[in-house]
Amino acid sequence: MVINRIDGIFPNRDNIEPVKRKKEAEPVKKADNVQISSEARERQSIQQIFEKAKNYIKNLPDIREEEVDRISNIIRDQYKLDPDRLSNIANKLLDKDYI
């Protein structure tokens, strides 16, 4: 490497172009647009109905088949139901939240 004493280390200093800065990009003012198909809307409404039905079924009281069969047998056998026994059965049913 030869150093020219007149020009120093950077002999072509006058030929170097300054860095040109670009303007910053302006933000895009467009908003995103999403369209939901009619098929997707239909599936969503079916899913909502399904979830409502599932919650309704989950909140139904527990029905014990043994109790229903026992009371059905009493009625089927034409057991004499006087007002005291009817009241007793009704109270038991109400206590167990069957009604």
C-alpha cells in the first residue's frame, strides 16, 4: 500500500458520496377486514344451541329410577292411598327435589 502524502490515507475522499437517508415509511391507515361465511355463522349458532342444551341438561335434577319404580308399583298395585299417605309421599318427593 502506498500512501500519497498529499492525499493522506483517503486519497479519494472527494469522490465518496454521503449516505442518503430514506424517509421513514408512513403508517398504513387501512383497517383489516374479516368476513365470516354464512356456513361459519350457521355452525356458530348450532354450537351455541348445543352449549345451551348441554348446560340445561347438566342443571336438571337427578331422577332416581328406583324411586320412580317404587311409586309406580304402589300405584299399579292399587295400594289404598289415604290422605295421610299421599301427604307423606308428596313430602318425601319434595324433600328429595323430584318436583
